[in-house]
Amino acid sequence: MNEKPKVLIVDDRIRNIIVLEEMLADLDIELVRASSGKEAVEKTKSTEFGLVLMDVRMPGMDGFETVEMIRADPLNELLPVIYITAFYNEDYYRVKGIKTGAVDFITKPIIPDILIGKVSVLMKLYQQRKNLEEEILWREQIEKDLKKAKDLAEEATRAKQKFLSTMSHEIRTPLNAIINTVNLLREEDPREDQMDSMEILKFSADSLLQIVNDILDFSKIDNGKIEFETVAFEMRKLLNVVSQSFDYEVSRRDLDMTVRIDESIPPVVVGDSARLTQILINLTGNAVKFTEKGSVAIEVKPFKRHNSRIDIEFRIIDTGIGIPKDKIKMIFESFTQASSSTTRKYGGTGLGLAITQKLVELQGGKLKVKSQVNKGSTFSFTLPFLLSDKTRVEDDALQKASFHSLNGLQVLVVEDNLVNQKIVSKYLTKWEAAFDIAENGRIAVEMVKKKRYNVVLMDLHMPEMSGYGAAQKIRAMKEDHFKNLPIIALTASVFLEDREKIFKFGMTGFITKPFDPKELFWTIAPFLKK
Ligand code: ADP
């Protein structure tokens, strides 16, 4: 604030005003005159003053009345006033003065030092208040700006997430068709040269699906929309599965792959085996990818034992290209790789480590890395697991069993997409199940009335009537058969809300697309009545 603070001098006699002005001439303030109460009230309406020096006795409106009028304006409610009066000792004036909120009295004849002293103290206070007010305004502005920036950032994050999940879903649907078609073709005795092309097609489609899943996974984790499971599993078996999944890659290179698991690790522990597999596959996958020759080892040791819990340390050690010191921090960020030539040479999206780190941290661990260029890298982390007295876990029926004939099973496939219809039909034919196809929910509702199906496979998004609508209609039908008829949703969504919705509409379960033939088989097989 560069303007000088203003002081209003009110007196009906110009001579008195001039005397005051001379006394205050050395102060850094601007003096404004008013020769009547009325003029004073008007001036305070249009100008901001820091102080009023008010003569008490004036013709017309006296000083007290004038102050009452001035203070009636909410903006001037607290405007300080010094009354200049010869009658200071008269009680009447004192009481009236204080009632109107007087700050001070100066009696005539005025002693210059007292006037100057009082005015400068009040002006200093005024100045301080102004500074504070300005600071508050400034802070309010900053707060507003901050909130705006935060809103914008949140909006951008929401838009990013929405974009990522919509895009991934849109890509998953046609990918689903590609992968399933390749799976079918491979089972139709192709020529050897065709088989090779199909392997390439399958490999590419699988990697594309992996990327899309990574993106979805990442946006889910970023959103905090992730829950960890607690299932009992055999640690040694899990590690074998992880290492076996790199057999092909390892055999193509001059690589040694070992799993070293400490003897004191219990056979069965309880935790999220699927997420652990994902973490280990990401880290081991990188180790294999970035190691041309030498070895990749997975080491598993107990870190700390508690009463009912064990913290286990995992180390993935490779003798590969290593990571330069200045790049170590960077590689954990999403979509970043140690060198821009990495994508060209090794592929990948740079999401693996960002996801892995989050998955480890969300379970209470920390992902660490030690690396030396051209010598190799070691990634390590510790995760807690609950102890179990079991020594083995029954194999998942899904993995173990082989297909058998579904002869006698009556299936209704409700699906509007032609490619998906074909894929499901081919599998059902192969498994010798009988089936009909309904192109939308409305037709499905009609068809279940006419024939006793054992199970309905229900796509969710269809024209005319959605899968949700159809399921609801079927459940509302009178006979018990319709209340118990198994309805399995076919969904491309991996979101928890969507899955909850499936059950809310009375469906029995769901299969995610692109579906795994094994999963489809084992979901519908139990409905074959023997
Ligand atoms: P991606 O492997 O898809 O590129 P990641 O997030 O898994 O993405 O890894 C990010 C980067 O970290 C890799 O591109 C690579 O530069 C570096 N990196 C990760 N693991 C290793 C490793 N074991 N050896 C050397 N470099 C690695």
C-alpha cells in the first residue's frame, strides 16, 4: 500500500483546522478537512480514513452525533476518533462520547506533543491493521489459487484414469476375440508352418493383453482400488511355477536359472499368492530380459518370525547389464526405462516396476535394488505372511483336471457379438454340450421359458435388453426353476463395482473376457446333471 493513511479533521472553524494541520505537518499522513458534521459523514462514505479528529461543539450536528452517524456505516464501525474538546471534565460528554465509541479525548488548549503522540500511535495501529488485512487477502487469494490448481490436478487425474480404463476396455474386447480365435485354430491340427505363425500371433496378442492389463492394473492401484486376498498356498510350488514360466526364454539364452528356498520356510503360508506371483514374475522377467548370459536366481529366506506371522525376504539376483546409479530412482516411475533405447531393444512399457513397487508397498514391504553396470542387479523385498499348520494345499481343480465330455449339458449363450458367439459355440461343440444362442436379453427371457437349460452364459452389454435386465426378469419368474437357474455373466470388466453389480442382479457368477477355455469349462461343468 503506497498511499499515505488519511486523517479527517472536523471543525466548523477553519482556524482550528489550520492549527491542527500545522501541528501534524511532520507526520507521514494526508490530512482532509470537513467544516461540518454533515460534510464529515459524506467524506467518510467515499474515503477510507484511519482516524478522525472531531471537534465536539459545532452548530447543527455536534461531534457526538456526527460520530454516531459515521459509525452507522458498517465499514466505519470501528473507525477511531479523537474528540477535541474544552469540556473534557463534563460527565455528560464523557458518557456520550464513550457510548459512541470514542477512542480518546484531547482537551484544549492542545499540547502539540500529546496530539502528535496520540495520532502517531493510532496511525501506526491503523497501518498494522491494513497490512494484516492485506496479508489475509493475499493468503485467501493463494488459498483460492491452490484450491483451483488442486481441483484442476484432480480433474486431470480423473480424466487420465477414465481414459486409461476406457481405452483398455475397448482394446480388450477385440483382443479377446483374437486370442480366443488363435486358441481355437491351434487346436485344429494346423500344418507346422502355420503353427509357427500362430505362435507368433499368440505371443504378440498375449503381450498386447499383458500391456493392457498392466495399464488397467496400474490405474486401479493408483486409485487405491485394490484389495489383497489371504489364501493358503504352498510357497515352493508357487516359486516353481514362476521359474518354469521362464523355461523357454532361459533355454534360448546362455542362462542358468535357480530357485534357492531356505529350509526353514514353512511349506504353507497365508497371503495373496496371485499378487506375489505377479511381483515375482515382473522382477524375474526383468532379470531374464536384461541378462544375456550368466545366471538368474530367486532366493527366499525368512526375515523375521513372529507368533502367528513370518516376514519373508525375496531376492532376485541377475548377472545382466545392470542399471547406472543415476537411473536407479527413475526406473520405479511409471512409463520410464533406464535408457530410451530400452524399448527398441528389449520392449516393455516401463510400468512393471511401478506396479511391483506399489504392490509391495501396499502390503507393508519395501522394494530395494542394488546394481552395478555390466555386473548385474539384485532386487529385494520383504513381505509378511500368516503361518499355517497345513503342510499342503489341495490343487486348484481348475489347474489339475482335464476336460471331459459335457454331453447332456444344455447351455443358453446370450451374446450379441458374432465373433464371441462363434468362439463360445466352437468350445461348446468340442465339449459336446448342447446349446442355443440368443442375441439379446429380451430373446433370452423368451427362450428360457420354452426350454429347460442347465446354465445361461450371459453377456452384459447388449441392445434391446442388457444382461442385467434379462437376469432380473428371469429371477422374477414364478417357478423355482427360474430362481435357481445358474446364470454366469461374461464380463470384460475387472472392476469391483461391476462385479458386485453382477451379483446384485441375481446372477450366479461371472467369467472375465477374454475367457480362458479352462475357466469356462470348469465354471459350467458342475451344472451337468449326472
Ligand atoms: P519395462 O521392463 O516394461 O521396461 P519396468 O518398470 O519393469 O519396465 O523396468 C523399468 C526399467 O528398469 C527397464 O526398462 C530397465 O531399463 C530397468 N531394469 C529393470 N530391471 C532391470 C534389471 N534386472 N537389469 C537391468 N535393468 C533393469
